[in-house]
Amino acid sequence: MRLGYKSRVSAGGGHRISMKLCVLLCLLPLLRSYPLIKGKHNDTGNNFHPDPDPAYSLPGMSGRCTEEGFGAITLDDKGVMHYFRGDSEWTGFQGPTQHINVTWPGLTGPIDAAFRNHNKKTPLEHHRIYLFKGEQVWSYYEGKLVKGFPRLIGKEFPGIPDHLDAAVECHQGECRTDSVLFFKGDTVYIYSSEEEPPIKQRHWSLGNCSAAVRWLERYYCFNGINFTRFDPVTGKVLSPRPLDTRDYFVWCPGRGHGHETRQNATLMAIKDRCSNRSFEAFCSDDKSRIYAFRGGWYFRLDSSKDGWHAWPLSHTWRNLQGVVDAAFSHEHRMYFIQGSQVTVYLSDQMYIPVAGYPKAIEEEWEVSGVTAVDAAFTCPHSSDLYLIRGNRLTLVDLNTRRRSGEDETIIHSEVDSAMCNAHGLYLIHGPSFYHYKDVGELLSTNTAPAPGTIASYFLDC
């Protein structure tokens, strides 16, 4: 791979992926991240202000950055994060303050708890927003109060107490069924209309949660200005220590990851998915999660309704830093190639680094003479690994970890990244991608297909 950023751009899956703000949370390997709101280029707070200090003059900026924390947090049906305190709310990573009833007609603060419902089996309730205050609950969809609300909490959620501390939805697969976790004091009420009985009570060692939120398949308990990540089934705390909300979830001047560099225009472009900068790598993992890598940061491309955001690599892959030349997934392992080195992570609840890495490419796969690559990919349900260098395609059998056959020639003289998933093979160069049905079609063709545009096709720009 070339020095600097390889021109890469990729298509995440073969279908138009509607992703909204992201970019998600192994959070707590969370080594800095910032959830943003979804929307068009430059209208969602995706970019840091070029000079953080004047931000305190923006309405509500200093209020959001106090030690008080928030009384409730939730994503809405469009992927916008909302933070509530008293009669005020803040939206997105750096939105200004406003009165609650501006966004939520007919409601005033303070809000006790909030969540975005997830239950595809009940389409009329799926992605509704529920806001709790005292003995009542309000429900909204597409910014409008649902008919029949507000209602008593006990009528809408029989058996759930009033004056809650926090609430968060839990998706089937992450919990046994689509559920809601309600927090009050040291008791957690797990509510599922699909279960009998519909409520189970648990006593977890999380401590008091003044707010809770699910974001990119991870669950967070907020206590004042601090938060911890937890397992929604066992209640086990997954964070090594409490972290400060102002360093991860909201922008506060002088705080956050590398705040001193935010004035750098290059860094801003790296973190702006619509800047037309190249991506160094694309990858789809065993759970069909799609990642795009650029300049030591990554975007999640598959998570609809969770908005967009760039995260540092170490947020999900502990200790991983720098530019990723290529990435691919195989049998619950994620491989990263950086220069001549390969690093491997096991995929579990979070990515766990495999001991003994990094290793040299030649040592990992017995491919003499291969000391760097431009792109690498595997296809679903296959042990074939393809390494691309210039216009040469090298096949490696991951079962034997050895080169298989002679190198093949492809019609593309320069490739920045490649990804193969259920929708086909994507070769990426600069701002464009080329789609093939499979490797066989790539090797047999003499003419490249019409290029697609990465920004619009995969990044919702």
C-alpha cells in the first residue's frame, strides 16, 4: 500500500444501505467517540467547529457541559440523539439548547426516562419514542404525539412503576426478546409483551442509572455526568471505569479525544464521511456489520436509525491505531493489515486482541514476497483470502494458511480497497467503486463495469 491515505472508498453491502449517524459503540473499549445526529452533509453537527472556544457563546452550550448530566437520553426515529435536563433538551453531538415542547408538543420537563421502541412484530409501535414523566408516558412518532397519549404508565406498561429513573429498549438477539429495561432505584424491570409473565425483576450492581441508552448494539447507564457500559442480560458492568459523557457523547470545548487537534482541517475532513476523501479499507464482518476506514478512524455503515459518526479505531479494537491498509473477517475473527503487519481480533461481545500479534504477512500466510497489500477480502462461507497488489491477485487458503495456485491478473491497475459480501464483490478506488457478481466475473472480464459513487451509494451523502 502507498504511503498516506490510499484512495479507498467502498460500497458496504450491495444494496443501498440507509445509515444514519454512527459511527457506534464497542463503546467501551471506547477510547473516545462522539455520537452525532443523522442528516445531510454539514447539517448534523458531524464536523467539529474549527475553533472550539467560541462555542461557549452558542445558546445552551455551557449548560450542556455542566456537571449535572442528563435526566434522560434517547435516539429518535430519525437517528437523532436527544438529551434531557429540566425543561431543556439538546440534540445531536453539538446542537444548541431548546425548550422540550419545541420538539415534543404538549410536553414540559423534567423527563424521568425515555426510549425508542424496537419491536418489528408490532409495526404501529416500532420506532415510537416514549417519554416518561411522573405517572404518565407520552408517545411520539415522526415528531407528532400519538393519539391517546399521554397515558398512565401502568396502563401502557402494566406492572411498571411510576417516577422511573431510566429506560432503554433491548433488541431481540441482545435480549431474549424485544424488551424494555426500566430502572428504578436498585431494581430493573425487564418488560416484554412476548414473555409470560411479561415482567421480570432484577437487582443489578450498576448503581443508580439517571439515564440509559442503547447505541450501536451497546448499552450505557448514565449516573450524573458519568456513564458505564453494561450487559443488558446480566447487568454486568463492561467498562473498566466510569467515563465522562462530555468526552464521548456531547461536544464540550476543551474536552474529548484529541480536542487540541480539532482545528486541523485535515482531521475534520477525515471525520466527515461526505468530504470525498478516500477510504483506506472497507470490511464486512460475520454479523454483516460494515466498516469503512479512513486515517485511523472508522464509520459503521450498516446501522440504520443510529445516525453517523466517525470513531477512533481503538474505540472498538483495543490498541489499534494508525492507517488500516486492508481489513477482512473470517470465522469470527477480524484481520487488519497495516504495512507488512497483520493484527487479529476475536469477535465476541467486544473485539478481543489475539495474543502473539502483530505478525508479518509472510509469517501469517506463507506468502513469500508479499510484504504489503493494497486490498484484501474474503467472501461469505469461504476460506479463500484474496490479496491485491497493483493488478495482481493472490489467493491464500485460510485453512492451510498457504498460497494457492499462481497469481492472477485483474483489469484494475490500482485498487484502494475491496469487500465481498452477500451482494457481490466491490473494488474501490478513490471516490468510486466497481461491482462484480463474484471473483469469477472479475477474472473473466476485459471491461470494467460503470463506476458507482461511494458517497451517495453507501454513505447517504
